[in-house]
Amino acid sequence: AIRMTQSPSSFSASTGDRVTITCRASQGISSYLAWYQQKPGKAPKLLIYAASTLQSGVPSRFSGSGSGTDFTLTISCLQSEDFATYYCQQYYSYPHLTFGGGTKVEIK
Amino acid sequence: QVQLQESGPGLVKPSGTLSLTCAVSGGSISSSNWWSWVRQPPGKGLEWIGEIYHSGSTNYNPSLKSRVTISVDKSKNQFSLKLSSVTAADTAVYYCARAITMIVVVITTGPWFDPWGQGTLVTVSS
């Protein structure tokens, strides 16, 4: 199975900050990557698929990049509603789908 | 828009079978999508369990394959999960989700998951 490793596992940031979350695949996955946001007690919400395609309705301050093994999710100007946990998911090795361990963004 | 709602017992005894149903509304389960189950142990990350197409075709996570059965009921617009021989390690919030694929040129990519149900906590305990 392809292992997805996210870093950092958590960090603190302030409203207005530009933040970057990293996801690394144990082998190349082309651009077959999605990002999700999860708030406490809620289901995950799709943000990005195909590594960089923004899901309809998701604010443009979210962006994704990368290909192969290294990917990033960037929030250009952190808002209060963005404090959450973020997960990456690979679908290269379909149907053996795997998620990263998550990155929690906390308020500084 | 499509909405999903999980239902089923919140408590299952060890060695028993976990059974959940996901009702799909706002769209047909016979559309060109797969339908998935994903779980999340308390305080931990996400694990894909498996998926089903309206034809009845299934794919399962190899680590759970021997214990998982996913089925579909098109007449009720719902699909179901059964997980047998459960232990405390199966305690988790179970989500159902629509699995989206996309054809790029001649290649089908995906799936990613959208939308998700609200999730239901299943505790395995005697």
C-alpha cells in the first residue's frame, strides 16, 4: 500500500498567516491526490482534487500543488474558520486508497 | 444536491457483526458513481473500508477484506456495510461518501470523496 505522510502533524498559526501543509507519498502518484478539511465532530469536506483543482465552492485562498511524491496545500490568508485538521488522500493505487495522518492547524 | 445519512446500532458486542446503512437522497444511487465507506477511530485518521457500484461490483481495503461486505439496495436508494468479527479496534466513526471519478482524455481518475454523511459512532464493547 502507498503510505502518505503529512507534516507537520500539528502547528499553531495566526489569522492572516500564509500556511503550508506537506504531504509525501511513499512512491510516485502522479497528480492523483485530494485534500480534505475536517472540523471537530464533523465529516471531512473535499477541498482539492487532482492535486491542484479547487472543488466548487471552496474559497480561492486554498490552493494545492505538487506531483509525483511531494504535495502541498497552501492557505494564503488564514481565516478563523480554517482552523481544522487537513488530510491528503491518494487514489493512484485504486482501489487501495489511503489517507495521510492529518495536520491540525491550531490558533496561536 | 446529494445527501447521505448513516444509520445503525451504536453499540456492538465483541465478535459480533457491525451493520450500517447509508441512505442517499437528492440523487440516484444508480448514477455513475461508486459509493464508499470510510472510518475514523476516535482521535485518529481516516481509513477507507470499501465501495460499491449500483451493479453490485465491490472493492475492499485488503486489510479488512476478509471481514467486510458492502451491498446495495437500489429500490431503497441505499447501500449497507457489514463488518464481522469485530473487536475494540473497530470502534470508530463510520462515514459513507460518494466516490467521484473523472475521465481525463481516456483515463479514469479517482475516486475522491464528496459529499460525506455526518458519520455515526460505533462502539465495540460488551
